[in-house]
Amino acid sequence: MTNPDELRDEQLVELCRQGERHYFDVLVRRYMEKAFRIAFDFTRNTETAKDLSQDAFLRAFANINQFDGRSSFYTWFYRIVVNLCLDHARRQHRVGWESLDRITEEPGERKELADSTFAPDQQAIASEAQRRVDQTLETMPNKQRTAFLLRNHQGLSIADVAKVMKTTEGTVRVYLHRAVAALRQSLLELV
Amino acid sequence: MKTPMPLQSACKEFEEDLVLYYYGETSEEERGRVGQHLFGCSRCQGFLGDLQRLLPQMARTEELPQSFWDNYYRETVAKLAQQDERKHWWRALIPSIKIWMVPAFGTVAMAVLVIGLLFGKGNLSSFTVRPTEKIPHEILADENQLQFFESMDLLESLGKLEAQDEQKPEAVNTQSSRVKLQSGIA
């Protein structure tokens, strides 16, 4: 018998549709880290990211029959994750981003903010740079932010980002460039 | 973020291409064109260097322990099982229901409906009679006041009738005295 871990996403989805629910567990194992990372990029909070990404799995499973197979499972699933994150941000009025101050107090969340290999003044400037980057991402239009986070943080190709966002690759290129330009501008102001 | 150095400016017409160049999202032809420009442009070289230095740092995340992922997986699978149970709660009933029970339940339901229609017909008073004991005191008080005012109106009407009755004999007397006077004159 074939090892479930060796099955392709589409095969697992088909088995789930046939009522073999436990095959969805393989998809959970396969995508849980990616789903959590995406949610964390948007929320900057471990617990919220965990809840949102788990909720995304529940929704994906509940709507598995709506997956038409025209796109790959992961782009369909990442879209669910991103939508949940954006909905959460709207509901919370981006409270998650307000908790950045709390995150900077927790060295476990972002170690690069206080790298001991740099002098204190350099660390202070680096922290300020990080704060500006986070603030810029916070105020960035959702589509730019989504394109940037999926490409830069999650390493999705522009083609896949376009599928997740249901837009063209050209539009994603524009979003990506604008996001980088905005981040660059925020760091230029630091000088 | 390890470095506080800001991004350097690039040539405006190459800025977007350099971002895509950094992400490896340019075609072979574009890559050649950008590479050729980079060869002779220190500004764009600096810009690309900054992208290469800063963008990976923005994406850097903390590694989580394996126990976190084990727990995450267990929780998610348990939630999925719960959701699946809620979705198919009715399936638990199916084994206890025999196939002959389906028409039997249907027949009983129809019989109850017919009996209800036959015996319940014309006996709607039980539905329309107002259960007075359930009426709040405030409304009852208002109702009493309304009855009081209605009775007051009735009393006033009675008073008017009595007054009219009292006036009638006088009118009769006046008329008779007028007749008497006329006959006297005559």
C-alpha cells in the first residue's frame, strides 16, 4: 500500500472528497509550518497565527469540495490563510500590529532586533530600522503587503503569488516593487 | 535587522527590474539587459547590494521547537475530528433506525395531522381566548382606568338624560301655561 506521505496533494484531496478524512491530516502535516509562518507574518503574534492557520485548515477541509483543481492545492489553501489574516486585521483594527511593542520586549520573537554582535548604538539604530519596517508594512495597502510577504518572506514565486491573490503576474510585480520602494523610503528617512 | 544602512538609490528606469532581478523573477533577456547595466552603474550595484542584504533579514523568523509543531499538529487534527463529528452528527442515528421505521413514522405523522385537523376544526376558541392571568398588572391597571372613564362617560350621559328629563316637565308646564294664557285672552 502507498505511503500517504508520498501521495500528491491532489490525490490526497480526492481521497478526502471520497470520505477518507484522515488523509487530510497528511496535508496538515505538509503545510502547517507554511500556514503558520504566513499567519505570523501578518499578525506578528504566535497564538493568533496558530489559531488563524488552524482555522484555515478547518475551512479548507469543510470546503474541500469547492477546490476545483484548476490551481494547485497550496495556492488555494494559502489564499484561505491570507484571507483569514486580512479579515482578522480588519476585525481587530490591526491590534496585532499594535502588539509590536510587546514583541520587541520578547527577545524570543525577533532576535535580530537586538543582535549582541553589534555595539549598543548600532543595535539601537537596527531596532529603529526594524520598527520602521514593521510600521511601513502595517500601513501598506493589503495587496502590496500580501504580495511582499508571500514573495519575500515565504518565497512563493510571482506566478504563485498571483494565483493566491487571483490577479496577474504583472500586477504582483507592481505591488512588489511598490512595497520594496515604500520600505526603502522608510529606511532612507532614518538617516 | 543587522544593519542600519539605508537603501541606496538606483536608476529610476531600472529600479523595478532590479527588484525582480533580486527575486530571480526576470526573463533571460531582461536578466541580460539588467546585468549589462549593472556592470557599469555603481548606484544600481549599491541598490542591489542593499536589497540582498536587507530583504532576507526582514524575512528572518525565529525557529520554533519541534514540540510546538507536534502540539500544533495534534490540536489541528483534534479540531478537524470535532468539526467532522459536528457535521455528521445525524449519521450516529442511522444505525438505530430500521428501514421499515421510515414509512411507519410517515404514516403516524400523517395520522396525527389528520386527527388534529378533524378534531381541532371549529375549536379555535382555545387559541383565541386571552389568558388574563398572564396580562401584566400595568396593562390591567390601564384597562381598569379605561373602564372607569367609560363609566364616567356613561354617568355623564345619564346626568344629561336626567337633566333633559327634568327640563321636559318644565317645558310641558310652560306649554300648558301658555295654552292657559291664550285661552284666558280669548
